[in-house]
Amino acid sequence: MKIATWNVNSIRQRESHVQRWLETNQPDVLFLQEIKCETAAFPALAFHALGYNADVVGQKSYNGVAVLGRKPFTVIHRGLPGLAEDDAQARYIEIEMDGVTMIGIYLPNGNSRGEEGYAYKLAWMDRLADRAQALLDADQDFVITGDFNVCPTDVDFAPGALPSTDALVRPETRDRYRRMLWMGLTDAVRAVHPQGPVYTFWDYQAGAWQRDSGLRIDHALLSPVLAERLVSAGPDRNERDQPQPSDHVPVVTILA
């Protein structure tokens, strides 16, 4: 099973990129983040023509997540359980396919709106960990994948790329990421590439791509049984070198 995630930074601008990538790589599932469109505006028919069914949690101009699947799937949640009823940010979609629960997320960045924005990020991460624990308690196989907006360690960002005050690397952020690892989840990319930089994002500014000044913020966390099935995991760096690319690249996890 091939499960991919990609923050496309606007599906309107990157629709052809996604179509080409699907045709070339043919994942079973592709989770998308930051689609930046309302649900009705998502180009589902274009992907259906390639053999992919779509489900979308859209939001005008901001955020937004979607899932494309080659096999039938059931949508379980279109929002993170435990958040306030009036939370309108489109950041979470959860499906079940072939008996596996698959969760696509666009975790809040946490650098905007000062400490209030950072508190929202931490609360979101707490609810995500609660959902993971509930699935573990239910003995359900699952993967959580997407843009986590977390650099788990200092190796996960290029020297000088972020200040220590950035929400992606603050101690409270990393503590909450580690909480999920301590629960028994496996960071798929680090399991395959235990040492050295494995970046998934390069800013558009200051020649970050050309200097390889990147971040690893797109992850896949596997429940224990799925971790035993892990074959490979890593970013598709070639996408960052395409014309008008997203600042993120796809991250692909393959399970036996």
C-alpha cells in the first residue's frame, strides 16, 4: 500500500502538478493540504478521470484538506474530534480503507496571532494525541500523515533556517510530537532514514531550495502493526525542482 501526503499550497495553481504526479507515481491514497479553496471548487472530476475518488474539507482562500483514493473508502471524520463545535478551520480528514484508518492533517503553524495562535496549535496537537490514543485503545491500525508544522529535532531543519523562538521548534511543540511517539507511534521517515537531514519543505525566499536550506515538517506516524509493515518512506525531492512548484514536496510511505 502506497500512502502519500502533499501540501500543494493552492490546488488551483497546482492541479496539473498533482495530476502529473498521480499518473507517474500511482499512490493508493494521496492526502492534500493547503488546497485553499471551498469544497465545491475542488477539481474532483479531473482526478476522478485518473481513477481517484475525492473527499474534501474546504475553506475559502485558506487551509483546506482533501483525500484522493484509488480504492473505495469511508469517511469517518471531517474535523478533528474534540475541537470546539464552531471551529471553522479545515485541517483534518479521517477515512477508513481496507481496514486501516488514515488521517490527513494540516496542523496549525502557530506563528501568527501571537501567543493566542500558539495556544491554538498546542490545543490542536493535544486533541490529535487524544484521537491517536483512542485508536490505540480500540486496537485500530492507523496512520496520521500530512503537514505537521513541527521540526522534531534540530537535525530536521537546516542551520540558520529557523530561530529558536519559531513555533515549529519551540519546546512545547516538540514535547507534544514526542508524546505521540511515546504512545507507541513510529515516525516512518526517521525509521527509514535515522540520521541526517531529510527535508520536505524549502521556502520560496532567499534561495532556500538552491542552498538546500530546508525543513522536515511533513510526516507519517504509524501505529505499531503498520510500523511492522513499513517498507520505505521519504520525500520526492524532484517535485521541488519543477516549474512553479509548491514549497513542500510529496512524502510517500509504502507498507507491505
